[in-house]
Amino acid sequence: MPYVDRQNRICGFLDIEEMESSGKFLRRYFILDTLEGSLVWYMDNPQNLPEGTSYVGSLKLTYISKVSDATKLRPKAEFCFVINAGMRKFYLQANDKQDLVEWVSALNNATKITVPKSGEQVAHNTAEACVDTSGATKQVSYKTEIIAGVPIITTTQEKGEGQNGADKSGMRKPPGQLPFYLSRSNQDQSVIKAGYCVKQGAVMKNWKRRYFLLDDNALSYFKSDMEREPLRVIPLKEVNKVQECKQSDLMMRDNLFELVTTSRTFYIQSDSPDEMHGWIKAISGAIVAQRGPGRSAASVRIDIV
């Protein structure tokens, strides 16, 4: 779900068809900034990218004429909506139906308040594009079209789809879908919750995106959802506390929760507030279920904020 960050911007992950009519959707992190009058997208949450990393795409809100549901126009693209911007249409995929409705509403509301103030001159620089990809990295190639006398620059990408596992075939995995080798038929433990989060390293204190999987006995994390061996397994019996992080302001991280074990505190960032609370609830429930009635309260403190 889109959420409001510390700068009062609407943020969240969406999949975008960056090359029109290609049918290939790429996972990107979007920021809707009404004060700046723009919608920008990055390879990942900027908090997880090197400092100074610029966006890979940008769309001025003044160019947007309408945002609407496009599931009938793109029946193969689940939860799809379209942004009409001049002569260009941007097709995006939300994570679910509610996500689609909220993004469409937020974008339509934002475009209603982007009328230039009295005396404010609208830029007429013909070198300015509707889509700005000046922040693209070496992984990104470009496509330039001249539409109505305005250069429209869009990014195309054939490899290195970023840290979020974008699907090159255009068929996007539903959120939380398990890796092929971790399906319930292939394992003894039942999977309770799975999905990508960002965690802080123990030594370097850097932040890396990892695939987390919670079962009846442990929380494991992998380099990606295609890896067979976990980078680490955290037994639930070693967990003393799981809660929303009290130091999120100091760390400048949204949607941050902490997992306190007997040997270490793990700081984990989710993609949205709903995901954060979902992980806290799932881990807490798994611990209570494992230790049984009457033992959980005495043996562990579980805080759900």
C-alpha cells in the first residue's frame, strides 16, 4: 500500500512498463511529491541506495490529464492502471486491488492542485522532457521520441533489473510468492510469511535487501528468492522481543521494526506500514504457537505496537 513518509510524500513500490507497449514491467519505488509537483521513481527505496543516487524516471504532475483503472485494457497485467500524460500513456501494476485504488486516487487528487500560481511562468525549454531520466545509472539505456515537438525520454532496460527482482517476462510474481524450491510440497515446515525486506548488517551497518521467510520454528533470510541456502537462520526460541523500532527517527528509516535475540538485535525495514505490522504480528504469533499457552508470557516479551 502507498504510505506517507517523513517528508509528507506518498511512496511505495509499483511495476512500470517503462517502454510503451513492450509488455515488460519493471519493479520500481515511486515517490509522489505534490510540493515539487512530480512523480519520480527509483531502482529501490532511496534509503537503501548509495547517497546521492538519482531517480531513473520522473513525470511532472502538470502533464498528467487523467489516471484510471486499466485492467480491461491490459487483461494480462493484473491490477493495472494507466497515467495519461500528453501523447504518452504510462501503464503501471499495483500490488493488489486496494493498492490500485489508492494510487489512482492519490495521483488524481495530486494533479488537481498543480495549477501554476499567479505570475508563475511555466517552463518552455524544449530540451525539458516529460520524462526525466538524468539520474539513470549505467544499467539503463534510453529511448527518445519527439512528440508534438517535445523530446520524450524514456528508460529501457535489458539486464540488471535492480534489487527488487523485476520479472523480465512481464509476468509479475504476486507479493509474498514463495521461491520455487520452498513450496509447501517440498518442505516439512509450513511457511507462515515470506517476502522482501531490508536489514542492517551486523558489522558494516549497511542496509541490504533480503528475502525473508518465516516458518514454525525460525525466521530465515536469503540473498534473493531464488537462492537455495539461507544467509542466516534465526531460531524463534532465541527471540526475546519483536516490536516497532523506537530508534526509527534516529536511523531515518520508515517502517522499521526490531527483532531482539539473545545474541543480537536485528533491524528490519518493510516496504510499508502494513507490511511492518504484518511481520510483527506473524513473528509474534509463531513464537506464541511454538511455546504453547502458559509458557509464552513467562519466556518471552512480545510487543506489538
